[in-house]
Amino acid sequence: MPVPAPVPVPVPPQRDVPAAETGPAAGHAADLTVLVIEDDPASGITGPELSAAAGTRVRIRTARNLTEAGRLLTDDVDCILLDLALPVPTAGTGAGTTTGAGAPFASGGGGDHRPEPAPHRAEELAVLTHVLRIAPLHAVLVLTARDDTELAAEAVRVGAQDYLFRGELDARVLSRAIRYAVERKRADIAQHQLTESGLRAQENARLERGLLPTPLLEGSDLSFAARYRPGRSRALLGGDFYDTVRTPDGTVHAMIGDVCGHGPDEAALGVELRIAWRALTLAGLCGDRLLSTLQQVLEHERQSEEVFATLCTVDIAPDGRRAGLCLAGHPAPLLARHGRPARLLPYEDGGPALGLLPHARWPRRQVELGGEWSLMMYTDGLIEGRVGAGSSQRLGQDGMVAMVNSRLEQGLAGEELLEAAVTEVRELNGGELTDDVAVLLLGRDPERIRRRGRSAPRPGPASTAPAAPASASAQRPPL
């Protein structure tokens, strides 16, 4: 007479983080929850037997088929004991429904990239591949009445932690196999996460190099400096980007921008906009025509219509004394002239951020720079930091102007000025900033230009020696 199936144990509330991910690696005395999936659960070893053998409490849940197992598979299950002889349910039975623990897991931890069984073993291992698909974060032990070493090896290859032969099984062997399987699975997941973290770091580094290029300023008398500090409190890459190029007519073009949001999608869009800006600038576009074309690029490349980008562009005349300014929802640059306090450039005539209005216009404003000056362009990460740990007050543009002026009074300039400004913003915030900070500084120093002119080699008598390549004497501004 068949033994009545026991009443399923009530399922406890799910935890936010899977136990398979965060269980204590060294906590040998921690309780274990085991889900047994076989058509005759009463024929197996009981919880008290396993608890006595393991020296810790072992809770057992039983499921007579995969459909029932799908309902009992929750995040607090540590290990699954699976009868390899169970049939695989047909589509539409509901067995594929999973809990939060059954979320897809990338290569190395299960999921869609798990190895497939050899063709001649596919039918025998069908139930195993089904369970591995719906429970990729759980340790799975296979139970079978067949002592088949080849089948055992194939089961482990496709994702089982071990293959247990019923004829050699007792409480002591099973409790040890469960404990080892759980710890191996945790180690596998930790290693996978470490590998994924390394790959993300490499990808972020590649994206950052695309966001922050080497400026094309050969032949220019202007100095250049830049700083970029990723906002790492959330360990996400932002969309800040900048670029500077000199066109053949001697005009120096500079740009800084920020794609809304954080992450690789926003960073990739920032790289696309920067490259498009450089190409369009070298092709002769400027002002409204350039920004209108960049908006078209953004509209075609963005993932959502809610994504936009702010932008600030300047084009500095060949004599370095005047510039054209365009603002697309971006903070206005800071101009410091010799002997005068730094001030923000006019921003009343700016246009909207790229991607907000389909037929927007961005007027170009003429700005007088003078003979000796420094122009600082920045993203909003520099002005959105707090002015004290726990404070709700932000630095803002006025606070930034005061901070820069105090550093200018100390005689700082160039890279030293940018480094001091970024460091002070971080210290005022009480730690790492939540947003990326990009800052670039262009400057014109007549005395430096005169010194360069005096040190340049004077033309001598005509010589038959071949001329040195033009690039050999070209000066690359410091980074």
C-alpha cells in the first residue's frame, strides 16, 4: 500500500538576497534547508537523521514533481536533492514559474550559458537541465539508483554539484555531500561575481578613455589642463565627456557635456556625442548648426526619449582674444582675467538641453576674453556637492566662484588650480561625490607666448639638409 505523501512544510517568507549568495562560508553550524524532489519522498532519509549526522539543524521540504517543486523553491533553500528518474513536465504546466532565486544567471553560474548535455545523454539528464534552468543559484545534488560513472560525470559537467548512488547512501554521507555542495556553489557564485566585476571595470576604463580623449591642440598658444573624477559612491560610470580641437584656420574649439543618468549606456552615448562633435567641428560646423546636428545624433542613439544631454561649447578666435559661446542647458563657464576676480560668463541666451525640444535653437554669444585669461568649463558634479557632511546645502555656482577666486589669490593656476578645486569640493561634501566631475581649463598667457617665441630656433642660412618633420617641433599642451 503506498505511503501517503506528507503535507508540505509551509514556505517561510522570502528574503531579499538569495541564501546561496550570502550564506556564511565559515558558518558550519548554520541551519540548512533542503528541497527533496522525488516521486516517493517518504522513501528517503529524514530530517532528524540528517541533523544528527551533520551536527546542525537540517530542514527538509518535499516535492513529488517539478510543478510542486516550483512552488516550494524559495530563496532560503540551500540545496536541492533531485531524483534523476522524474519526468519533465510538458509546457504550460506551470513548472517553469520561479521565484526571485530563479533569476537568470550569466556565464559561469548557470542560466542560458550552461553547458548542454551530450546528445546521447540529453534524455537521461532532461530533468536535471530543467531544474538547473529554474534554480541557477542553488546547489543541486542528483539522486539515482544507477551506478553509472559516465552519466555521473556528464551530470556534474552540465551543472550538478554531485551524483549520489542510492545504494551507497546513508545519513552521514548525504549530510557531508549537502554541506560540500552548498559551499562549492557559494564559491562558484563568488568567483563568477568577481570575474564579472573585473570585466565591468575593464569596460568602464575603455569607456572613460573614449569620454576623455587627448586634445588636438598642436600649434596653439593656449594652455590646456583637465581633471576627471568618477563618482564612485554608487560604482557606476557617468556620462560626462569633453574634447578640444584646433581647426586649420587656428580657431580652438572646446566642448564639455553630460548625459543624464549613470551607467554604461549613458557613457557610451557620451562617447558617441564626443566623437560626433569632433568630426562635425573638423568639418567646419559651429554654433547652432553643430548643436542641431548633435541633437539628431542623440535622438537616433539614445535608449529612451527621456534621455537628454547638456552641452557647453566655445570657439576661440586665432588671436585668442575673443570667443563664441553656446549653452545647451549646461552651466556657464568661469572666466578669470589678469588682475580681476573670476566670474561666470553670460548664460541668459542659452538654449535647452539636447533631446528636450525637437526644433530648438542655440544662439551663439560673442565674448571678449582679453589678452591674458583662464576659462574653466565643468560639469554639474562640481557644483552639486554638499557643503558639509550631513548638510542639505549644495555648493552651487556662487560657492564655486568664491572657491576658485580664493585659489587664484593663492597663486594657483593650470593643473594645480583644477586639482585643488576638485579636492576641496570632495572635502566639503564629506567624502566621494555621487556624480562624476569633469573640468577643463584653457588659458592664454602672453608672457609664456613671448618666452616660447624667444626660445624658438631662428632661421639660419639656407641648407641642403632635409627639413625636420613638422610634428617634431609641434607642442602638445600638458594633460
